[in-house]
Amino acid sequence: MDIIYKLIALLLNFCYSFTFNYALALLVFALFIKIILLPLSIKQHKNSLKQASLRPRETAIMNKYKGKTDRASREKRQMEIQQLYKSEGYNQFAGCLPMLIQLPIILLIYNVIRHPLTYFCNLEKSVVTKLKEVGGVTDEIALLTDIKANFSKYSGVEGIGEDLLGRLPDFTVFGVDLAQTPQLGVNILILIPIFTFGFVFLSTKLTRKFSYQSPQMQMGGEDVKLSMGIMDFMLPAFSMFITFGVPAVIGIYWIYQNLLGVLQQFIFVKVKPYPVFTEEDYKEAERWIRGKKKKRPEKRFKDPDRPRVRSLHHIDDDEYNAKVVDTEPKNDKGKVQDSLISPVAMKDYSRDKGEKK
């Protein structure tokens, strides 16, 4: 890790060589980091454009389950959206990498700033240990301040060199030492946490305005809006809390990163804007949703005017013949097809017996 720390210090010293101010040097350094991460940021924007192209279909899925707040409906809705993403090749986690890389960079800068004698002045660790023993301090930033004020006290330490005083980094800007950590109370450094909260909060709002917002975020209901409101406040508050435990230059760097992030997103949207859809596009998506449903088999309805054919199973069933005749439309008896064998009228023999008697 020492190699990486010394590389970060080398870049900061290079930026300081033509700015002569570490506050401006950090701005140039932040811009340099943005340029390095530009390919990943472009890929992130392309991924957002891919999601934006699915907006009509995603909206149709949301409308399909609109008003259904039970757990089963929410899980089914989410499953259909995930299937849509998968089928169209959209990865919702592909845009997280640039954000995840920022945290290690901040930690690297923090360690470099906390050890200026080791990484900015390239002193051996044994020499730094002797300097701490002479000064009676354990923190390199405090040691740096004491060396500037009482250099003669440390001049006898072997290995520091006569030009050490000229090589010491100066984090003072307008009389304020940005290498110090902000503390609660009435002091100028308290403005760093306050500015950090304000700029992070502002950049969060502006970045959301220039970024694509999925229908899930816009139509998610009160729970989603509440979660977004909490995140809008928690992220700036957490950033402000961190600045109370690190040198002020770390807070300044974080402010620069957030402002440059907003500017970068604004440029992306202007160069490659998100697609705009018409009402017909949303109607087409609704038809797409209906087309995904399984079609039920069509029911066959009997035509009342269709001639009935008598089954051979009932050929000798006089009772069946009577039912058929009774159920046929009376106004259209001509359309009833005659059976294969017409019923035969039975002769009344009782009448003949009566005549003989």
C-alpha cells in the first residue's frame, strides 16, 4: 500500500506545483480522478439509457398491479419487472461501480494527508519515529506543525536533511490550516462540515433531477417517497459526521467530488438525453402486457337455428323423440331434420274389441 500512498502524494504534489494551494490542488486532483473514471461513468449512463428505453413496459407492469398492496402482488410485480430487465439485457447493478470506487480513493487520500512526513517528504519510518520522540507527539500532522514552528529542535535528527523545511507540505489556505480536524465550537473549521452537508444535499437533489427515475420510484407510493426523503437527509448527515473525524482537506475533496459529479451528469444528459415517449408508446406497452396473458380456449356456442340430428343411440326411444319435438322452436319446425326412422302410430285394438262386443 505504501506504493499507492506515495503515488497519491506524488499526484497531489504535482497539482500543487502549479496551483501553489492545496485547496486548488485537491480540485485538480478530483478532476483528474473524474477523468480516470470517465469510461465507467459513460458506461453507467448508457446503462441508465437502457433502463429508460424500457419505461413504457415497466409503467404498464406497474399499472397492472396498481392499487394492489398485498405482499403477493408486490412480489409478483417485482418478479415481472426483473424478468423484463433480464430479457432486455439491463443490469441494474452495473452503475454502482463508479460510486464504490470513490470510497477507497477517499481512504487513500485520508491516509496520505494523515502521514505527510512519510508520503509527501518521503522520510523513512525510522526517521519519522525519531522525530516523534523528539517532539513528544504521535500524530504526524501535529508533528508537521511543530517542525514548522521549531525546526531547530529537530535539526539534529539524522536523516531529515537540511532542505526538509522547504519540502514540508503547506495545507494552510487564507490562514486556515486544512490539515486540522474540525471540532465542535466557534472556529473557522466548523464551516467545513456545514458546507459538506449543504453541498452533498444539493448535489443529491440535482443529480436525481438530471438522472433517470424509474416508474417504481415515481409510482411506488408513500413508502418509496418516504425512503427517498430519508436517504436525501441521511447521506449528507453521514458525510457531515465523517468530516468531524478527518482533516478538513478530506471534506473539501468530498465537496469537489459531489459538485463535479453533478456537472458530469448534466453534460451527459445534454449530449445523450433520455428518450421521450408518446401516449401511443404507452398504449403499445399496454397491448404488450395483454398479449403476454394466456388466451383462454374459445367456447363453442350452439346455434339455435342449426338443424338437430338425432343420435342412433336414441333411435327407438319414443320418449326422446317427444322431448326433441317439444324443445324445437315452434316457429321454425321446418328446419328440424327428420330422424332415420319415423315413429310409427300404434293401432288402438281396444276400440275394435268394443265394437265386437
